[in-house]
Amino acid sequence: LSQDDPLTNLNTAFDVAEKYLDIPKMLDAEDIVGTARPDEKAIMTYVSSFYHAFSGAQKAETAANRICKVLAVNQENEQLMEDYEKLASDLLEWIRRTIPWLENRAPENTMQAMQQKLEDFRDYRRLHKPPKVQEKCQLEINFNTLQTKLRLSNRPAFMPSEGKMVSRGDINNAWGGLEQAEKGYEEWLLNEIRRLERLDHLAEKFRQKASIHESWTDGKEAMLQQKDYETATLSEIKALLKKHEAFESDLAAHQDRVEQIAAIAQELNELDYYDSPSVNARCQKICDQWDNLGALTQKRREALERTEKLLETIDQLYLEYAKRAAPFNNWMEGAMEDLQDTFIVHTIEEIQGLTTAHEQFKATLPDADKERQAILGIHNEVSKIVQTYHVNMAGTNPYTTITPHEINGKWEHVRQLVPRRDQALMEEHARQQQNERLRKQFGAQANVIGPWIQTKMEEIGRISIEMHGTLEDQLNHLRQYEKSIVNYKPKIDQLEGDHQLIQEALIFDNKHTNYTMEHIRVGWEQLLTTIARTINEVENQILTRDAKGISQEQMNEFRASFNHFDR
């Protein structure tokens, strides 16, 4: 009997009384145990049955001995049952606690933790499980012994509590589940250790590749975001493009490393790496940075190519500007030189030639202005490109030092010189017209005076030969002729005045006459000298005649002879 199990004690007592004392089972043990105040009359009636059963002394002693024996056997069996129940409960409880531990497949994050789990499992196999194997074996022995004793006592077979049967396999099934969990646990531990070894290797590989890549990318974004091309020359832009092409090749070569990093991160995720969030974050950062590097690389290439194209366009415009500005500048300098050049002309034809050339020059000014505007248009096109595309020009036109300001300044100077040249040519033309009038005036007089002098010279010669009459008559005639010549002197003086005006006007030739003032002077002086000599000859003849007593007839004969031989 068990003090802790009144229900079983009552049922045992009722069974023994019914079997050995023929006392019917009138009470229900569950009603007695489950009721705070059992029915007293029913209990008294049942107890009185014992009294009647042991009414005789002999009979009572025998019954008592038999009851003691039965109770002793029953107590021993009860103890065996209790031991079985306790042992089975403890064993099942241990199995119940152990199986979840063995079925726990929660992975550890480190190899050290997993190795500790493996060590714990080995301790379980060496230290904790062997005693439980002995307990299971003892449980089977106790169960078989108990069943044998109950069978010898004609007692019903022992029926353990639900789930604690050995014969029906409750314990064996639980043990089998334990061993199955144990076997799966060991396999899982080994697989998990291999997985962690692989994870550690992959994680270290990921860190190495990520560190190398991050070291390579350090400063690349800042480099790609530089605006150094904004102030670069065309040659510098071409150098930057070549440098960028080399970087693009380097970038393409690093594509494999980025793909390897992403593949390792993917494998770490598939193997359920404990630090996958940080790996994924680092991988995502690398991928995002890689995408950004690609975008920045493309953007910088586009900016470099756009700047190169703009600078090439500007360079072509600069070259075209230089090619057109240089000859135009030379033309303007030549024009300024010509317009300021002093001219020396002596005829109206010469000044008309200069005027005609000047008019031809002025006729070229509209085309020259168009060329100037075209040249300035080239420069304006450069300025428009610079303003539209925000090109920061590093310097001036490398092909020429001629600036639009110089061109405009020289053009304005040319425009100012043209009317001055017009005025100078007009003044010179007026002066040449005046000179031409002087030439004509002088020529008209010289063409009269010159032949007149020549005629008079010839007349004097004839007079000296053909004179008749007395010497006194001839002398009077010559003096009259001299007087007429002397009276012509005002015209000579007038011609001298005109000649003085011509000299003052710096006129050196005259197409209107072949007579120069020097010719006229010489002719006039010769004319005066000849008439004076002729008069003197007549006067000498008169003196000779008077001194020698030569007659007029003789004198005439002498003159005729002289004149004959003078011819």
C-alpha cells in the first residue's frame, strides 16, 4: 500500500475482501476519495460485513493470517509497481527532455560554438546515456519479475500507466525516437561544422575581395566628379580623354571582382551565414558604388567628349578667324598706310588717277565691311558657344594675336581716313585745276610770244640785209623797230608773272607749250641784243663813212658783198 495513493489502497482492500472474505464490493473508492464527507451508513454497513466474516475466533485468526500474507505479497507487488512507475516516469522524462535537445537544429554562428555542441554531444554519449541504458534494462527486468509474481499469486497482470508500457513498445518507441534524434543530431552537427568551415572561408574571402575593391575605389568617385575639363585646353582635353579611356579599361577589369563579391555574398546567404545582414549591406554598398562609378564614368566621358567637340569647334573657329583676320588686318594696315600716304602729282591726269583709284578703294569698303562682320561673327560664334555651354576658356586665340577690338579700331580709323583722303584729293584736284589754268594761260602767251620773238629775229635779219636808203634812214627805221620791240615788254613781264605763279605752284612741265620761260628770256634777250647790235652797226657805219669819206653807194656795195658772203 502507498500512503500517497488512497484510491489504489481502497480498491486493493475491496478486491482482497471480495476475493478472500467473500465480502461484496459495496462501496466505490472514487466516491469515497472524491467526497469530503462520505456516506457514513454505507461505510458502517460495509465494515459490519467484516465483523460477520470474522465472527468466529478460529476462523478469525486463520483469516487474519491469510490476510497478512496476502497483504505482504500485495505490498511487495505494489512496491515493484511503484518502482516500475517511477523508473519508467524518470526514464521517459529524461527522454522527453533529451529529444528536444537532440532535435534542436538551431545553428550557431561560430565554429567554436558548434565545436562546443559537438563536445556536449560526446559527453552525452559517454556520460549521460550509458546510465539510462542500464535503467531501461532494469525497467524491463522489473516488469517481467512483477508479471511473474502476479501470475503466481493468481493476480491480474500489471498494467502500467498509459504510455509507460514496455511490452507494447511505449518505452521502446520513446527510446527508438531518442536514438533516431541522436543519429540525426550527430549528422547535423557534422554538416553544420562543415558548413561553418565553408562559411568562414567564404566570409574571409568576401572580406579580402571587398577590402581590395574598396581600396581600389577609394577616391575614384571624387576623381570622376572633377570639373578639370572646364578650364582645360584642347590638347589637355585629349590627354584627359586618353587617361579616362585607361581608367575605363581598369574599371572593366574590376568587373569580375565585383561579380565575384556578389556571388560570394549570394552563397553566404544560401548557406545561411549568421552575419548575412552586414555582408549584404557591404555587398549592396559595393554594388551601389559600382553602379555609381559606372554612371559617373559615362557622365565624365560624355562631358569630356562634349567639351572636346566644343573645343574642336572653337579651335576651328579660332583657326578660321586667324586665317581671315590676318589678311584683313594686313589689308587695313595697307589701307591706312595708303590713305595717309602723301601724294605728289603734277598734272590733273595724275590726280584724276589717284581719285579713280580712291573711288575704286571706296567701292571695296562694303565687301570689306562684310568680311569684317564675318570675322567678328566667327568671334561672336565662339562667345555664343562659351556662354551657351558654359565653357571656361583657359586662354585667347592661339593662332593670332589680332583681337576683335583691334579690328574694330583699325576699321574705324580707316573709315575716318577715307573722308580725309576725299578732302585731300578734292583739294589737290582743285589745285591741279588751278595749275592747269596757269599752264594754259602761260602756254597761250608763250605760244604767242615765242613765235613773235622768232619772227622778230628773222625780221631783224632781213632788215639788216634788205635795208635801203641812207644810213640815217636805216638808223631811224631800226630805232623805230626797236621801239616797237621794247613796247612788247609788258607782255614779257606778264608772262614772267605767270611763270612766277607756276613756279610758286611747283609746276615743272607744261604740255600746252614747248616754250619755257628760259627760252622766252633767252629769245627776248637775243632779240634786244640783235636789234641793239644792228643799230650799233649802222651807227658805226655812219662814223666810218664820215671819217673815211665813203659814199653811200660804196657803203651799199660793201653791205651787199658782206651779206652775200654771210649767207
